[in-house]
Amino acid sequence: MKTLLVIPLAVVLCLHATAAESTPPGRPNIVLLLSDDQDWNGLFTPMHPDMPASQSDFYETPNLAKFSTQCMRFSNGYAPAPVCSPTRISLLTGMTPARLGWTKAAPLQTGHKLIEGDSRKSIADNEVTFAELLHRAGYATAHFGKWHLAGGGPERHGFDLSDGDTGNRDADAFTDPNPVDIFGMTDRAKAFITAQAKAGKPFYLQMSYHALHLPENAMKASLARFEAKTAGRIHRDPARAAITYDLDTGVGRLLEAITALSLEKNTYVIYMADNGGGGGGGKGGDGGLRGGKGSLWEAGIRVPFMVRGPGVAAGSWCHQPVVGYDWFPTFCRWAGVKEKLPEKIDGGDLTPLLLGKNQPIQRRDPALLFHFPHYQGDAPQSSLRDGDLKLVLFHEDNSRQLYDLAKDPSERNNLAETRKDDAVRLEAKLRASLTEAAAKMPSPNPSYDPAQVPETRKGGKADKGGKRGGNTPNIPEP
């Protein structure tokens, strides 16, 4: 991939990793495990070595806890968007949702101060996915579970095998003993990787789990387990704990199959979520991160992010900010793709970080751009993370908030007034990034009546008048 802008400074050291060779072994297998609506602290394993609240105090995930010790964990791993389908197309194409013009999954809302920015709902035939490039490079490719991108389904966009053009509702029918098809997906995945192992063919497998949707579909035994358990301060919902436990069981079975087929040494396994969940347990559920799904506060976009594979030091940590659209160039490098990658890819190759090299990621722009011009978890907003600094811009009144995430991951202390130069600089950079990406922007609503309660459709819950969700982060009281 041609680098248009080189990061001038390393952001944070990747700890404890040992640099191996400069490139991974040829033709590795790649498995992406993508959960749905999962909190950054939604596993019983920490996502930051120095933050106790970065792991759940109620959920149980023994298989993912064991897996995490075999991985490099990224404490600053981000989903490209705070909702599902924009993240999914961003992963596949390597571009930000802002550039793609796909920023919301739920229907647009009306009656607010601003008219939401437009958002499309279908992947186009001319959009290049990494699955297509890997397929042409000789990989077998499979996608099981939630697609949610229309466009004819996965098999029209680079996958040999899939469950079709699926969405949220396709999980409804799957209950105990196969909640939201977790175990059915696992069986199909095991059959796929077994066939490729016998054929000696490298593969890409994407497991797009429906969980944590439909917690009411969890195994009855799992639900009983958590109904009998004392609630935590961070998490306390037995049904959500049960579906998390069932997901962990399905992941464990697939990891066991990879080991049984002797594929572990030449297979990268990635675990991440499509967006944050916002707690799942009510007040204080995000355990130190502010906000939740549908907003650009940290709990909406920072997610579990772990990688195991060739050259990746077990038990290692990296604190450099990474994002889901970085996987496009990374996967292409691992697969030895010779084709020229699309010109406007926003992601950067993570291989050097995973091999323990202390060097910055080379992206088109080193800063991470997030754009959500919608009413859902909050009012329309955009944000930019540049190093440790994060600027959040609210489009209703053009107000801005600035945070130093290294010192203040909970986004408690707004620095916009005390560090005005940084706030002005980052706002200018953010606006320039949105313009360069031709992002769809919200616009004034000429029919807005503040005396009327805005219409709220499925997926939206912004306060009347577009309040910021308050200045107090949703964290447990001491």
C-alpha cells in the first residue's frame, strides 16, 4: 500500500513483545471473530493492564480469558463506528464510514433540530473487499452469521461460502440449544476449516456472531447460572451474562477445532466487537468509559481487541490506537496479495506492531476519524483521536470537547478551554478530514419545533433538544 502520510512520532510502546522476522510466515490462515454490541470491559479478562474496571465483574468468559493470555491485547482498539453495519462495511473495504457514506444502521430520525446526514444501506458491486483480494490470491473464504450489508450477500463480495444476506432478525428463531445460532455457526465453521486443512489450502474465516443480540434466547442453563449469581457493580444483567457465556462457549469450541487440526501455529485469530454495548447492566455498566452504543464517547467505539498468531508474543500488550479498518491492509499483507490496493484505503498495516516493533502505524492519516451525524445515543457528532488527544464536535451548536485519553479515559475533564490551541488545531483537522472524505453532514431542520417531542424510531434515544447525555460519565460510584 502506498503511504501518503507518515506518522512523525510513535504514540505508545508495545509492551513485552519480541520482534520476530519482519514478515509473518507465508500463506497463514486468518480467522476473524466479530461479536455484536459488546462492551470494552465485557469479558472476564482485562482490556488494560492497569485498569481493574476494564474487565467484567459479573460475566464469565473462561475460553476468551484463556485465549487472551495467548494474544497481544490492544487497550486502545476501536470499532470504526458506534453501530453495526457501518463497522462491517468499513472492515471489508478498509475505509472509514465517513468516506463510505454509511454511518447508521437504524432508520433516520425526524423532528430534531438537525436533519440527520444521509446513510446508505447496501454494499455496491464495485466496492473492493479484502475477501475478493484474498480469494483471487488463492484463499478459500467463508462468512458465517450476520452480514447486514445487503448487496446480494457475502458470496457476491468475495466469499465462497456464507449464510446468505442475513441481518438481525435472522437470529430470532435460534433458541436453546442453539442460541442465536452460535453453535450452528461453529459447526459450519469447523466443517469449512477441516475441508481446507485436508486440501492444504489457506483460508479466511469470518464469524460474525449475532450475540450479544437477543439475550432472551440464551441457554436456559446459562440464564439460571447468572440468575443465581450476585450482581456486579459494573455488570448485573443475567440474560446478557448468559448470552455472553454461550458466545464464549462457541468461541471455545472453534478454538479447540483449530488446535485439533494442528492449524494453531499458522493461523491468526482476531477477536473484536462491531461496537460498544454501553453496559448491559444499567447505570455504570460501562465501568469507567463514558457513553455507549450510538455515540462517539469511548464506550461506544472502544471494544475488546485481541490477536493471536505467528510471531505474536503471548501475553503481550499494545497501547497504540488501532481500528477495525486497519485489518484490510494487514490481511492483504499476510495473504501476499500482489494486486494494488484501492487508492483511498484509510487503514494501516498492523503487522509490525504484532511482531513487537516499536514503530507508528502508517495510514493515509495517522489520526482516527469517527463520524456519527445522527440521533441515537446522543446528538449528531464527529470525533478525531490524534495521539492521546480526542476532540468531540457536536453539530447542533458547533461546541467542542477535548480529552487526554492517556490521563482521562473516562472523558471526565474537558480541556477545550484550558488547551485552546489544541482544541482549535484538532477541530480544524477534524473538519478538513470530513471534507476530504466527502462525509454526509447533518443540516438545519427548517421545520424544527422545540416544543414538540421529536419522533423516535427504532434504534434512537437521544434526549429532547439533543443534550450531550450529560457531563457526568456513566461510571460506578465509589
